[in-house]
Amino acid sequence: MPCNRFSLRSTRRAMLRKSACGIGQLALAAMLSNGVQATPAFSESPLSPKLPHFPARAKRIIFLFMWGGPSHVDTFDPKPMLNEHDGKPLPPGISTRDQSKSGKVLGSPFRFAQHGQSGVWMSDLFPHLAKQADRLCVIRSMHTEGTAHGEALLRLHTGQANLVRPSVGSWLSYGLGCESDTLPAYITISPPRGHGGVQNYGSAFLPAIHQGTAIGSAETPIKQASVLNVGNTRIPSTLQRQQLDLIQSLNREHLKEASEDQGIEGLIANYELAFRMQANVPEVMNMEDETKETQDLYGIGAEPTDNFGRQCLLARKFAEAGVRYIQVSTDYTWDHHKKSKDGLVTESAKVDRPISGLLTDLARRGLLEDTIVLWGAEFGRTPTAENIDGRNHHPQAFTMWMAGGGVKGGLTYGATDDFGYQPVEKAVHMHDLHATLLHGLGLDHKRLTYRYAGRDFRLTDVHGNVVHEIWS
């Protein structure tokens, strides 16, 4: 590179950035040699594919979020002692962490059984998912902080609740880019509008291109949802392209004068992505090209599974199209402070068949082997009763499960005490879960950092340990 390219006014940062372009081209060439295709515009985008820190087990994540917090002791963590002590106080020593939850024990009304060759325990709330038992890695020893939904949701989605932080999907978008040049790296289907709202899929101080693209909201049936402003019926695409080229030429001139401005860079990248999305998003969201057998597999066209079935099928279609992180959320319907039995029966029936269908569909298309499916919520529920037949919030212990993407199927990891109050074996904190998810996609959570406000930030802050035992 000629020395005269750098004037006396050039900053050292600008010189290093420009001189490092050759390294980026080498990385891009390596990815292209592995079959990842990119248009010229895409190769210059912040969403262009990036190499992981080490060989990855998976390429993408689908997170199935059960908003409100299902009861772990009624779903995947059987506790016979609850029924033996039903209506009695918790034994001394069990509730030492939080005396406010030391009420009378509430037994589970559901029957538990072992399923599959591996013998994974789950209740009769999930008859369809039970057939997938040998694909599940059930983590019974999850724990976190935050007894309120807002704090717990932010910790689940961003790792922290005291500051505005990037969400998990945004970190993956920043670290790995996208496999598609016509779709965003991060899509959230029917996201919660409460308990943190857009912060749960926001990019915070990361470039805006890494924010999740929302489709609808948790309260809106997915049939009525769409990506806002993705099409323009009044102006043909050729004229739109001409208009965009003019705007982008002005933006790039402005960027030259600014030398470095993440706001302008993000604007340019977002405009380009939005234009390309017009050609692909309507096609991906169209379910008419899916066979009736596939739609039946997800429970589409039947109640009560139609809505969540459509969400799960959309997740598979976006995964197949190259989206890096897809979240599917239920409505705020798992918060059973009373009538927990009725609530669990109702909500499980909505998601059981669609989730089983998703795992089956991913597997038969060869996608499950490099897709991590994660199921869970912000916390669990107390082993004691609230409002006679309900359960209160319980971050001290809960269950999540994973499937696919190199995870050991049929494994039950960790354990809680006899009443499901707290972990007693192989405890997994939320930071550990985040570190483990990044590890599955080839990212070292300690190396995936972003400099902001004078310090290097990361998803796990200064915490987190990879749970290596869950990987096959």
C-alpha cells in the first residue's frame, strides 16, 4: 500500500484499519472456499460471515422461550417428596435462602415417567415431546438472580439487568455474522413487549445492524404479524435501487469525512439489508409451499397448537435460510400464581406437539445436527403453594433443555434437592449457560468482547464457565 495513502492528519487507528483490509480478505476467501457465498455488497457488510474462534459444533440457535416461568417440579424435575409432604411446611434447612417462600408444600398433580432408551424423566404434560427424549439434554440445575420477571428476563436475554446490554442473538450476530445476504442474522418471532421489551432483543452499544428483527409480538397471533416496511407496492424495485444508490453515495461521502462513525456505517448496512430483505422475507414467511404433512406435524390448522406451530415452522424456515439466531416466544401465560394445574395443562398443550414437530422436521432435513434448540424461561416456580394452588417465582432452581448441535442427547445434567428448591449437584448459572451456548457455535465467551465507554464488555461480563460435559 503506498505510503501517501496516509496523510499527516490520519490517525493511527485509521492506518491500522486500512492496512488490515488484507487480513479480512483472507478470512473471506477462506469462508468462500467452504461454500459460504456472498455478494460484493454483503462482503463489505458487518453481517458478512466471520470465522469462529475454534471449530464449531453448531451454526445456529433456536430458542423456544416460555414467557412467565414453567414449574420445573411439574415438568422435568420429578420430586416425590412434594407429594409426601403436601400441605406441610418445608423441612428445616430447605428454605434458608428465602424465608418468604417457606410456606406449605404443594405436591405435583402430574405423573412422571422415564422415556426413551436414555430414561429421561418428564411429566405427562408432554406426550409428544416424550417421543424425543433421546434427543434432549435436560439441565435440572439452572439458577439465576431476580425474583421479578423484568430482571430475570433481562438476565436471560442479555446476561445483566443493571445496565443496557446486548442480547445473546446480537452477540452471535456480531461474532459470526450471517449465512444469508438477504436476511438478518437475528430474528425474534412474537417477542415480549413487556418485562424489558426491546432490550431483550436489542443491540445496546453494539452496531445497530446486530439488533434482532422482530416479527409481531407475543400478544399478536402470528398469522397477523409481519416484518414492518419490508415491501413497497407503489415503487418498483429498480427505482428503489436507484433511490437507494443515491442515498448511499451521500452516506459514504459523509462517512469519508467522518473517517469513522458507527452510526453512519450501521445506517449504510441497514439500508442495504432492508432492500435485500424485500426479495426473501415474504418467500420465507409464506407457508403455502409447505406440505400438509409438514403442517400437520407442527399442529398447524388445529387448536390449540396452530399459533405456536406456525411460529416453530417459521423458525425452521429461517434456520434453513441462514439466520444465525431465532427466538420463538409464547405469550405471558406461564406465570401461574394460582390454579397452576389448569394453567400448565393449557399451556403445555399449545407447545408440546409443535416443539416435537420442530425437532422431527429439523432432524429429517439434516438441520438438527448443526442447530442448537434451547427450551426454557427466566426462572422456575416454588415447591411451596401460593394462593392455595399456585406457585411463586423461583430463580434459585429451574430446568432448561437443549437438543441438537452436538449436544449429548438423552443426558440429564445436574440435580436439585428433594424438594426442587436449589441445586445440589453440578449447578449451572445463567452466565454458564451463555458461555456454553457461545462455545457450541465456536466462540470463546472471554474473547468475544466489544470496547465501549473505556472497557471491554462481553455477554458473560466477568463470569461464566462452559459446561463441557453436555457436548458429545
